[in-house]
Amino acid sequence: MPSVELVECEKVAYINGMKEYLQKLKNMEHSQAKEISLENLKKSKIIGKNGEFTEHYEYMQIKVQSKR
């Protein structure tokens, strides 16, 4: 499979996975969904153990906003 098609396939699979993940969260009890979301944000290093955004994520947010 050519690389462009492979990237497109991976992108579609990722998007479908995220849709499924979000649907599961919507079907959960609010407190459980919040707990799972918080754990995933920590695993993704978007927020630290203290619940604050990580330095890297804050830097990326500033960079994105400056491009607008």
C-alpha cells in the first residue's frame, strides 16, 4: 500500500477509535467518565499528577494561539 494510503488508513482508524472512546464515555456515569478521562490525560502527559497542565502542553497551547 502506498504511504499516502497507509497514513490515510491510520488516520481513519484513529478517528474511529476516538469516536468509540467518546461514545463509551458518554454512556458511563459522569463520575466514572471523569475519572477515566483524568487518568488518560495523565498518561498522555497533558496534565501532571497535581492536575495542572504540563509545561510542554502549556508551551504548545501558547504556540498554537500565537499562530492564529
